[in-house]
Amino acid sequence: MKTIISFIAFAGMLALASCGPGPSRVRSLVPETLSDFIPKRPVKGELFGYYQPRGRSKWKDNWTENLDLTGVSWNNARTATLISPSHVVMAAHFIRPSDVPVMFHDRDGQPHERFIAEVRDLRTVGDVAVARLNRPLPPGVKRYRFASPAMAAVGRPVLITDQTRTVSIHRIGEVFGRNIRLEYQPELDPIYRRNLITGDSGNPSFLWDGGESWLLETHTTGGPGSGPFYGDPEIQAAIRAAMAELGD
């Protein structure tokens, strides 16, 4: 019962996510409490039934199917996360080279291949790099909006991703300056916990709010994780300035 109560804010009354300027208010079939969002028998949050970097892949039929993670490129440990049809963010210390494809898979599992065309390193404000892709992606590939400071309450559940293409559930431990620190969620089964290691850098974490995944941070350190807080106004301003400079 304690688990259900502590996570009601995580699921709430949910709606279908939208790729447009604001979340859709159309009612979805997503459950209303975390006790329904994740199964009673703990199940690891694996994202794919099978994964082919340049071929059709199959998203797994489990609790993660409620999340739209098509905007994360999973084919290389140097992860890239889509924030506009043409731009991705990465960890500045773990940038994907321009000769390595940036593969995305839409909800049908169809691959979309792009390459890094140009990069801006923003380490003056945080462990963030912004890159322009060689071509825009279609609407069927999710681009993520930034979480706001108001969303980032200490103790709030966070959806964590890693290089194994798995979703775990941690929580916010602290927001300090332009950074955020995560911690494990002790009430949950350890199967939902990830000890982040070398190679997980740059993988994104999200807050679930209004039926949508909001970009919270990209990993810089290991353990439960920490990284640049994408709700910080200085980081957002630096990213938008870099996007304007890079162009579409």
C-alpha cells in the first residue's frame, strides 16, 4: 500500500502523449495507478523483444509499452536523445562520432537512419552536447520537451534508461544548481533498479507527467545517476542558442 500511495503522482490521470506544442487531452488506456502501471509480479523494463539497429525491431509487450521512447537512439552506447526533428542532446564527454549512424525506431519498429552533421559542446554550463542531424526525422519519432523546475520535486519517481535498452525507476534525490542527483527507490523490487556504469553516460531519464515523458537529465555519473538538469533555465537557454546556431 505504501508503494501505491507514494507513486500515485507518477501515474495520475494519464493522457496520450503528443508530438505537437502541448500534450493531448485525449483519454488513453494507460492505467491510473502505479500498481497497474507496473505488474504485480515484478518484470524488468526491457524495451525490445528483438532489436536490429538498421532493421525492423519489435518493441516489447510489457509495462514499458506505455512510454514513447522512439526518440532515443539505441544502436550505440553514446546515446542521442531527440529534442526537435533535427536536433539531439548527448553527454558532452561521450559524443557520438559523425561516422556512426544515429538510428531511431518508430512505434511500428521501422528504422530511421541519420548521422551527426554538426555538434556544439556546452560544457561551460553542463555535461551537454547538442547536435544537428543530417536530415529531420518524421513526426512518428518522438521529440522530448524539457521538464520544468516545478516538476522536479525531491522524491518524485524517475524513469531511467541505460545502454542495455532497459527502463528502471529511481527517484529525485536533490536538485543543486544546474545539476540533479538521483537515488534508488527502496519501496520497489530491485528489478526496477539500475547501477549505472561506464557506457550508460548520456542515456536519458524522464519524468512521467500528463501522459508524456519529459526529459529530466542525461547521465554523467554512475550508481543511481546524476547529470545536467534540463529544467535549469541556463541550460535550456544554452541549448536553444546552440540549436539556433546549428540551424535546421
